[in-house]
Amino acid sequence: MYKCDSKKDIYLPLPATVGKVQPMTKYESFFSCQLDSGEELGHMPGQFVEVSIPGIGEAPISVSSSPTRKGSFEMVIRKVGNVSKALHGLAAGDKLFIRGPFGTSFPVDEAMKGKDIIFVCGGIGIVPVRSAIQYVLDNRDDYGRVIILFGAKTPHDRLFIEELDKWREEKNVTFLETVDHRDENWSGPEGVITTLLPLVKVDKDNTVAVVCGPPIMYKFVIIVLLEAGLREDQIYLSLERNMKCGVGKCGHCQISNIYVCQDGPVFRFSDITDIEEAL
């Protein structure tokens, strides 16, 4: 898995400007930003940055756009604490600071090229996975079948709605989604995301699965993937749990002998299968 080898000091907060802010749900908002230096962020899909506002603090945030989309980078921020609440108060033209990128990424080059790919995204788990989806679609000839499975609690919790519709219409993409609880306006499937997996045919010898979502989702998705014939080393997970400092010092993200912010957040399942606390 890739780690950033940029020559810039990733530990130094760099000023950035907000280009666009758009509410997506009751709690999540979309942010498009650009480093004031004019440099690209230098990330790979699945990595995260530390976002800060002076006098408030900083928080780890996934980058939700692909490095193939030049000129800016995108994030989706959930309003859950002091920093994220302050970020939700920003508007286009406002300043913030960025450290990073940090962590491991989805192996879009070394392990996924030439393979069929199943992206399994639950709720806000689509945010980091979107960067990998965009990367694969922007280099479409390098990959086999692309299958995107997305599940949300309710229709109102769906993120990137316009992009979901585009993926649904892509001729070389299989896109399926479901909600746990339908409303009067939802005509699609109802049920947990594992109900979608039996609907797709899996080439067990030539498939890589990418999984991200709420903790309770992982166990059941992995069971279904293994039952479909995938090996543990064909499954990659993003475990963005309780990350805070980004440099392995605060201990918030420690799981047994690993630090998610340093050893992850992307892990190959075969590397953590013996760590009971990981899932």
C-alpha cells in the first residue's frame, strides 16, 4: 500500500482556501479546497489530512476526491465536535490549514490493476472510497469489472446523490444501492448492504474488494465476501476509528499493537484478521 512520498513537509500546516461548501445531509457538508501555494495535495485514494482552524483545533478528515482530479481536493465533513462545527461555519473564500496527507491508501496501482473491483460502501464510508472509485474510473482501461454497492440508513442519508446517478448510468459500471429504511419517496431496494452482494457475480480468482462503513457492517460483509470465494488477502478495509493526531502519539486510534493513523487507515484484511479488536 502506498504512502505519500511528497517532498513537502506533511507535518507543517499549510494555508488553504475554501472554494465551495455544500450541505449534503443534516450532518454532512461537502468542501472543495485548494492549497494557497498552488501545489496539488499529493495524496492517494484512501489517505486523510489534518484540517485545522487557529484557536479551535484540528481534526482528521478523509480526502474524498481522486488525485486525478487536479486543481483542488474535496472532503465531506460530519458535524460532530468543536472543530467540525467550526468548519461547517465556513464559506467560500474562507481560510483553513491542512497537514498531510497521512496514512496508507487503497492499492489502486499495485494490487487492483487488471482486476475486477467491488466497492462496498456503507453510509459515510463512501467518502474515502469515492476517491478510489474516481481514480479507477479515470483510468478505466486499467481495470476489469467495476461494481459499486452503496447502502444508507434512509434516503435522506445518501451522499453524492448526483454522482450516484452518474455511476448508475455508466455502461461499464455495475451500481446497486439500498436503504435500511425506506420512505414514501424511495422506490429502490430496502435492506442492509449485504443483501446486494448475492446480486453480483464474483470472479473469485480475479477480484479485489474494498470495504468501508460503520463498524457493525464489516463483520457481515466480510462473511459474505469469503463465502463468495474471495481470500482474506483480496479484501481491503478502511478503519478510520477515533483518529486524532495523525502521527501516532495520542493513542486514540490504537487497536492492539497497531495505530490506525500510522499503520492504516487502509488495511489488507489478511494482515489484521488475528487482531480481534480490529473489527
